Amino acid sequence: MAGGTFDISVGKIRPGTYVNFEAKKTNSVEKTERGVVVIPIAGSKYGKKGAVIEVSSSNADSLQSQLGFSVYDNEESMLLIREALKKATTVKVYLMNEGEKAAITSGDLTATALYGGSRGNSFTVTIVANAINGYDVTIYLAGSKVEEFTQLSTVEDLIACDSKYLTFSGTGNLTEVAGAVLTGGTDGETANSNLTTFLDDLENISFNAVAFPIENLDASAFASIKSKIKYLRDSLGKTGQFVVANYAGDYEGIINVTNGVILSDETVIDAVKATAYVAGATAGAAYNASNTYLSYDDAVKVYGIKENEKAELAIQNGEFFFSLSNDGKVIIEYDINSLATAASIGNRPDGYKKNRFIRVIDTLLEDLQTEFPPARFNNNQEGWDLMEGRGNAILKQYEADNAISDVDYDNDFLVDRAKSSGDGTYINVAIKPVDSAEKIYITVKTE
């Protein structure tokens, strides 16, 4: 379905739901669920290029055939997934590249890793005679048994088993193999074109946040990232934010992480890797909640802690960073995005710098797209009344959740009946998002 913003003087060609958010107002509906993160893996050691693998806490240990590793293995790409899952409900892993497939030929049988990558070199195949009939074929990955097929007689029998890990080819009878180790698997190179393809693919992937835990991104890559999130939000009507490291994007759709943490096992999560956790925390946060002062799970130190003056400057520059609370916990200092110069983006009010504010308007946009799809209502008096009724129900729920305040139910959701005609309906919505009490000023007077 088409979406995005609209120019009232031009209109739109495609049917769709178009929503403009304007900094206009200074004076029971199911909400969209949150918690979905996308993480691109550059230089992955196993997997199909362009594959999107959904990982959650319930299936995290059952995806080894697609990822080549258990999510709990000591492998950097798996670490990123685990960090995101600390707060996200679903992590969509996107594999940016694919290398050469490992393989081995023994007699009339050839075994080839299902996907490319150096992890394929960790596969071993054994074939032993079965005491009752035929042969048993066992597949090992890094020394652990992952599949076994019993009482087979021919290569064709093995092919028919449809292994989740290896592709078998050849003809004839099986023979014993003591332990054939696959070789030749290599990791694919990550080029600029891989990032471009990933960014384009995001147009068809739903998410609340996207992490970019990719080393050595250059100015061109950052420009492409900013251009894409602006296009997704402004032209396609998609919501969500991109999380990058050390990039002053100056845009509410980009969160700029500028330091990291050290975990209890001394694993260093630098700013680049920390994008995974921040994206998880951003996606997993309720739309009416802030992540300011949220504790980082299992972190014991700040990696690159900022002293007071540098911290104040970082906030002014729209940096998202970690600090220590008074009781020594590693926390998110301030749940802000990279928008630093509001005047450069259509005179955005300061609220647009706060991620809670963005989550409110993003969630509202998604709810409006759900409640007001093309062709649900008639474009006449009866339809307009129904639309305003549904719209006020949404505002009532948001107000009840302390996401917005000061709702005027007579004026804050109105169909512009003078402009609405033909197949074009114009609706004006005014909201005042509620912020969190994040700066507490207390004056104590003594006598």
C-alpha cells in the first residue's frame, strides 16, 4: 500500500493513506505492536545472500542450519543478535553477502554445504554400516552432530533425505566413509553494492529499528543511509529509525551512538557493535516510554565514558551514549536522536529530538494506516462521520496511555469536508505528545 507525506496542492497518483505531521499545535483502539529489529551481517561466515532470518527468544537455538552457528556461540555476528534480543522481541538478520561453498567428494558421493562461507569447512560427513541394514550417514558441524540418516543403501536414498545442511549428489551404492571434511568454503567480500541492495530491500521489510553494526562506513555510505531512511519515512510512509555509530545525521530518523560498554565477561561492545543493543532497546520500548536512564543488561563498565563537559556537548550534538548512574549502573544517558539543528528540518520543535516523541508519532502513523486503508469508508457525510469517530477513538486511547495530552475531541481529528471530494479525503490531526520527566529540578529551602 502506498503511503508517505503529501503536498496538498499536488495530490497523489497511487491510492493510499498519506499522513503529514506538522509542528502545528503549541497550545479503544489496538496499538501497533513494537519490538522488531533488522541487523545486516557484513562478512557473514555462512548463509544465503539476501536471506532474512527471523530470530526470537523462542527459536534462537534452532536456526543453526541457516546461520551456521547457534545464536549462543562465541561468534561476533551471533553476539550482535544476542545484544539486540536483550530488548527486542524479533531480530531480522539480513545476510549481506555469500562466499564460496565448501564441498568434498568421496567415491561416487559429493557433499556440498547448502550455503557459502568459511563455516562450511567445519562440516564432516561419516558413513558407517548399520547393524540391521544399509548405512548410517551422520553430519557434524564443528564436532557436534547436527543430522543423522539411518539404514540407507544408495546415494539416491541420501539425496531423498533432503538434508538441512548439505546438498548431496552422485549415483550408486553408499560405502563407508570414516570422516570426510568439507573444504573450499570462503567468506564473501562486502562491497558498497551490498549496502545499496540491503537499503533497497528495506522497502519490503517491516521494522521498528535497523542497526548498522558495520565497520568502516565512509561518508558515502552514511549519506546513502540517511537518504534511505528519509525516503522510507517521507515518501513510503514507513516508520522506524536507523541506528548508526559516529555519524551526526542531524535527522530524527537516525540515532547516533558514540560510545559503548564492557560486559561482565569482559567482552567489549564498542559504538559500532552497540548499535545492535540500541536498536533493540529502541524497537522494544513502548511507544509511551523513554529509554533515558535504562540500564544496559550485563554491562559493567562504559567503554569510552564521557566527562561532564563532553557529555553536555554530545547531547547538544544529538549523540546517543552510555554513562554511569549514581549507583554505578551502566545506563543510556539520554534517549535522543541525531536531530541537532531543528531549523534545518522544517523548523521541527525540540520534541522531535526525543525518541519517545518519535515513537508516538510513528505508532500513530501506523495505526492511522491500519484504521484508514483505501476504500474502507465512503467519501461522503456518512463516511466522514465514521472516520472522525474512529479517529477520536484512537486519540482517546493514546491519551489514556499518557502518550498524548490536552486532546480537543471536537477539533483534533477532523475531515476537511470542503476539500474532500472524488476519491481524495483530507483529514487534519493535531496531537501533543507527552514527554518523560527527565530533568528534575528540586529546590530545598532550609531555615
